[in-house]
Amino acid sequence: MGAARTVRVVLSAGAAEVRLANTDGADGLVRTVVAPRVILPRGGDPLLVDGKPYRGFVRLIPTDSGVLVINELPVEQYLRGVVPLEIGARRPDEQAAVEAQAVAARSYTYARLRTSRSRDWDVRGTTADQVYGGASAERASSDAAIAATADLVITFGGQVVEAPYSASCGGETAAADEVFRSAGAAYLARVSDRLPGGAGYYCDGAPNFRWERTVSGDSLVQGVERHLRAYVRGVPARIGALRDVRVTGTTPSGRAAAVEIQSLRGERWAVAKNDLRFVLRSAGGAIVPSTYLSLAVERRSDGSVSRLVITGRGNGHGVGLCQWGAIGRARAGQDARTILRTYYPGTELRRVD
């Protein structure tokens, strides 16, 4: 396949200052960069960036907002700082789930490498791509899983796939077009996580398998005023009290396809798919765990919303690998290849050249 073997990871998109240690002649505090600089570690020890160790080397690139800090390192070393943070510390009988996570994360990385050639970086070290903690995140069990699956990626139609994954699907994964704005590939189809015989789900051990959120009417208004205009055009700066928030349709997997938000003045706004998770929250609150939800509205005497109760299942977008489902399947004796074939139907596993 000829895929690249190093990855450029954004550690900070606009740092005001960067403190470096264990470098050759570049120790200390960096506040300004007038031209791109490469910072190499001294000896075989990881480079310290703001006190955290990172393998490989670091590029500092000046931007209008500060300094772009990029860690460049081999993909397999990068995964050592990703896999344990994405799936957590796991028991020995759950190791197949860690191996499946390693392959999914590697596939995501190689797919991003294919589309990032015009940028100074390939992936961000946050949930916007994959959470990356550098050398301090590394664990023996995830290192073993990465080694056991070295260079193994998921392919569909001969191409490495961008293999999405989420914490818990809530009992059934979503097809990509149920959640994302663009249509997904055929391998991102709905998959049931129900146990054989129907007595529960592989992922029902997830902390957020079932959840409930309560948002006061005033806090909901603040959140909608702050977040809605990022997804809907023509939203005024002040929307005032809300009259209603309701689900206007469901997807084949049972998720909310869209919600309608109505102001007390009669204005209506529709928010679709995964976007609704970012709108139905308090001003500074966390996003809604998933779109696998139902809404209950309580009102004041004037008809305005006094409280919104959001009840749901699962955590994340629900497309592709269900991490807690993979853990449940590993406990049941399934190996990594079986887990990956289940959550990405029609795909094949191959090694990158």
C-alpha cells in the first residue's frame, strides 16, 4: 500500500509558550517562533514538552495565534500513547478488545495520513481525532496488543478505512448516515450488540449504557443561544424562553434523527443527527452522551420550558466499533478479528507495506 510510517500529531494549535526539556541546545521556555523549528531529543530519552514526555521529535511552527506544536513519530509508537487512553486499562480476559482497538486506531491513523498532505499535521491529539497522551500514557497491556497486531489495518475495497469507534453503542450501532452529515461507506452499517438469546447486550457493562440528563429551562436557553448558531443559520443572538423541544423523527437504529426547538415567540429551528448532542446542553456543559435518546419537557405557567429531561443509552456517535461491546465480546471469548469483522462488516484485515 505504500502508506507512510510516521504521523504528525498536534499537541497545541496556538500555544502562548512552550517549555522544552531534554533537547540538544534548545532547553527552556519558547514564547515566539519566527520560522519553523525542529526540536530533537538528546540521547534516547523522550522529549519533554511542558513537562510531559513524547517520543520522536517536535516541530514548532509560528501561527497568528501563537505556536503550533507538532509531535512527529512512528505510527506504532504513536499508538502506544493512544490505545490505553481510548479503551482504558483492561483485564487479561479483555485483551482481544484492546487488540481490536489497536487495529481500529491504526486504521484511522493511516486513513488520515492519506488525506492530510496539504497540512502541517495529520491528526489532533484530542477527541477531535484520537486522544493521545505521549509516552506517559503507555501501558504494558496496550503495548502488547499493538505488538500483536503490528501494521495490521482494516480495509474495504482495497483501501484502508477510517474506522470510527465510540465508547458504547447502547445496544445497536448506527449506520453512518444516521449520525453523520455525509453518507457513510457500506461497512459502516447497523450492528446489533444483543447477546445470543436476547438476554442483555455485550455493551451493557458500560458506565453510560443508560443515562439521564436534566437541564433547567434557563440553562438550556443559555446553551442554545451559545451553540445553536454553529449548526443553524439565522439564529438571533437572543432567543428568549423556549416553548418546546421535541424529537421529530427516529433513525432505523432508534436514535433521534432530529429535534425541533421552538421559542416562546414561535420561532422554530431543526437540529439533525449528531449536531443535536452539541446543542441540547447547558451553556458550559458537556455534550449529550448520544442521540439514542428521548426528551421530556416540563413547563411553567406561561408555557415556557422550566426543565428538560433527556434520557438515553450509549455514549458517543455509535458508528463502527463499540468499545464496551468489544470488551463484552472479548469476555465471551471472541478474538480481535471476529470483533472487527462484526463491527465493520464486509471488511478485510491486511498489513501495511
